[in-house]
Amino acid sequence: MIHSPARLAMIAAAGLGALVAARQSQAADAANGAALAQVWCASCHVVAQAGQGPALQGPPSFRAIARGGRSPDQLRAFLAHPHGAMPDLTLSRSEIGDLIAYIETLR
């Protein structure tokens, strides 16, 4: 079946609209990211500005991570496959997105 350019443009626009709607319904939740950070990360990292945390020589604070220049995509890749002294966290894509949203609030 051959489609006209106008028909292909309409199909593409409909697909793009569906993708945008799906992404908005899956918007990251910074508040949930903060809660996840308190549960999973606070034993090693300073998570909140005025929180308990490791010694100064320990892992970077979340604020330092936020200001460290990594893009959200770089953070996503790291959290999906942590390395070094990080424990092997099994986080869902949604949880990773929420953590990144929280980190973004600290920039």
C-alpha cells in the first residue's frame, strides 16, 4: 500500500502525540525520588542538605552529584548499572527516573 506524503505526516503526528501523552503520564516524581534516596542511599550518601551522612571522605552528597555536571541520561545509565563501591541496586525505570528528578531539584 502506498501512502501519500500528507497521510504519512498525519500518521507520524499521531504517533508523536501518543508518545508525548505516554511520557507525560509517566512523569518522574521527585518526592518519591527523595523518599527512595532516604531508604536506599542515605546510609552512604548525604541525601538532604541537612541530613545525616558519611564522613567528608565518603561518597559524594546528592547535592555534589547534582552539581557534578552529569546529564540525566548519564545518571540514568549509571543507576541502571552501578559500579565501584555501589551496591547492586535493582531499580525500576520509574524509580531511576524519580531519583534523577530528585537530583535535578538539587542543581
